[in-house]
Amino acid sequence: MVISQNEIVNLFSGILDKLDALIRAQTDNSNLWNAERCANFFSCSRSHFKTRIACKPDFPRPVKLNKTAHSLWIPLEVKKFAERKQLIK
């Protein structure tokens, strides 16, 4: 099987994009994170985050700005949870 130069460039470009997203996720300390942002931090889908991580009893409680607002989390609390669970180092 022969791989073209364009295919190699596209492959590496995709890998670099994923690495860039992971690095940004580890260093992002913006005020509040939504479910999508938390999922990026844990390198999982939004659905997995909401059904398998955010629902854990020891996961930080979301900040609700009002009754209809989406759940938001404080980044430092999410990172501390990950450290406690050894999900990141």
C-alpha cells in the first residue's frame, strides 16, 4: 500500500490538531466550562462526560446561573477531581 504525500500531511495535521486541543484543554482556566469544554478536557465525547463523569457523586457540582441555564463548572474544581481520580497527572 502506497500512501501519498498529501495523505501523510493530512494525517499529521489531524494528529497535531488533536495534540493542540489537548494542550489547550490542560491549560485553559477560563471562568466557567460547559459540558463540551469539560469533555475536551477529559478527551471524551460530551455524551460520555455527562453520562459517565459529571453524574458521579464526587464530581464538582455545576454552577447554575438560573433555572434554564446550561450547567457550567469551575475549571479548577474539575482539574482537582481529575487529579484525585488520577485521570491526569
